[in-house]
Amino acid sequence: MLALFLGLVIHAGPAVAEGTVRPPDAPPAASYSLGVIPFYGPEKIWALYSPFVDYLNRTSGVSWELKLYHNHESLIEDLCSGRLSIALLGPAPLGRAKKKCSVDPLIVALGPDRKPFYRSILLTGDFSVRSLSDLKGKPVAFFKNSTASHVLPAKMLRDAGLRPDQVRPVFFESQGSIMDALQRGEVSAGGVKEALYKRFKKSRLRVLKSSDPLPNFAFCALPSLDARAKKTFSGLLLALSPHANKKDRELMRHWDDEIRNGFIKPPGTYLRDVEQVNRYYEEMAHENK
């Protein structure tokens, strides 16, 4: 049923619910849209991020809509054209969007350790694979252009001495699809974000390699987006303290793992680290020409 909505704006709630207090510095009544880089399929993004958008509708004083995307390129195009107000981006797509249209990170998500980092990991369920070098000639799963599922796994393979033509790449439409393929034994290895793997720790999958810490996901917008909208959005989320406040923790318990641990303003090195990931992406793209 949800497939009927794909590519359309999905309304997540009213502009101002009865009893909602309108923040004094809220932007003029308007409709804003939010997108999430599709690390999962659209149905799962809808399920995980609808509660978050509902919260924005209850507290921001304006209307927010959730938009679903099949791929990175269409989301970045909408963000850069102004058809999408704010997007949650990983470092690789943020690097591309920054280069394309100068988007800015507004706030950065924290991990369970309260740090603004996450990791990419290469997993295997193939008992014949004990190291990265054992993947030569074998099928490896990627989610095209994803930081955790393509850019960093490709770099880890390259650092282990494996050229792109020495493995058999198999591309999937989401990280969830990669996990399914790994568990069914359809591929010998695959790259995913660490938070996703932790949900499957009781499975037979093993970690072959983990990346260095990567700059975490950030909510981003064009510089031209209404300043009050950006201030209201960021202020609402920066005020949440799930580690210290039981009410906030209960509220965010139903949100996606990527955004349930709180937020900070971008650290001083954040964009520099994003640019480094973008260089990895450009190197990978050049090798695959």
C-alpha cells in the first residue's frame, strides 16, 4: 500500500494540533518538508521517522511533511533545488550536497556513547571467509554511494589490496536488503552501519573489518532556508536530553537509532571530516569509471 505514495509528499500531521503552544520565535505559518537519506527502504523509513515528524508537528508551530526517496541522487536534487527543506544526511551524501549547492549541517546526531561518530563495518556469514583477502572473486554487497555501505567498504577492501575488479559487487536498494542477503547466504560479505549490525548480533554474521570513526548523520539545509525555521527546528532538538531526562528518553525511544541519542551543533572539525569522506567517495568513483 505504501508503494502508492513513493515519490510523493507524505503529510505527517496538522500544522498546529489543538492545545499546541506555538514557540514565540517560530517562522510564519508554512509547510516544511523533511527527507531522510534512504539507508533503509521507503516503508521502513516511513515507519521509523513518522513519530519524529509527528513530534515536529506538535511542537514547532508549523506543518512538517515527510518525503520518501528511493535513492541518494533524487534526495540531493530536491534539497539543492529547494523542493526539500531539511534532510538527514550521512557524510558521503552531505559531502556531495555541500559541493553541489553549499548545504549546511544544522545539528549532528549523537551515538549511544554521546559522541558524534559512527562506523562502517564489513560483515560476512561465509565460513570460508576469514579475512578481507578471502573475498577475492566472491560476491560483496553494496548500497550504491552510501557512506557505510559503499564508500567505506570499498576503501577497506582497497586498503586490504583488493581492486574493484577483484570482487563481484552486488548492489542492493537499502542496507536492510544487504542484511537480508547476508543472512540468506546470497553474498559472501556486505557493508552496513554498525548500529544496524547490533540488531543482529545473535545472528551467525561476523565482523571482518570496522572503519575508523566517521562523522555522524546531520540534519542539513540550504543557507536560503528561512532562518527562523532553522532556529526553531534546531532548538527543539538540541533541547532534548535523552540520557539525563526520562521524559525525553521515553519520547525518543520510538525514533530511529540514528536520532534517538540527542544532538549537538556541528563540532569544529565536522566539515573537514565530511570533506575527507567525500574524497574517499571521489576516489572510489574514479576507480569505477
